[in-house]
Amino acid sequence: MPAGTREQLHFHTEAQQFFYVLKGTATFYSDGQTTTVGEHQGILIHPKTPHYIANETAGVLEFLVISQPSTNADRTELDASQEPSAAV
């Protein structure tokens, strides 16, 4: 994930996701909270949890994401204003 980029705020109705950072530092905005995840660390995002991942550093972010079940047809995008404490 390039420096200074982020996903759009969204949630998955059925899928849980595990993100594992290989290189760099990820910032997760999840259910109104901010969590920084460094190299060789991971985070679990539960179904129905509004979230997004951001690379707020000057370096490249490399990570794995495992979704169970698949997120195909299971992604609802939200406007950032739908989560008042999420950073934009």
C-alpha cells in the first residue's frame, strides 16, 4: 500500500478479517478507535465492524489479509461521517 493512502470506511456483514503486517506500519480505524500495527503484528476485525486501513507513513506498507468467509459480495461502503470519531 503506497505511502499516504487509505481504504474507504466499510464493513462486512459476514466476514471477519485478519490483517498481518509484513513491512511498515498500518493504522486501523475500527469502530471509532485507532490502532497502530507494526511489522510482524496482526489485528482481527470482526464482522459488522466499520473499519479501514491506512498507511500514514512515508514508506510502503505490505500486509496480508485473510477473510473468512470470503468478502466477495460482502462489503458495504460507508461515508466517513457515518462514524463520527473516524479520521478522514
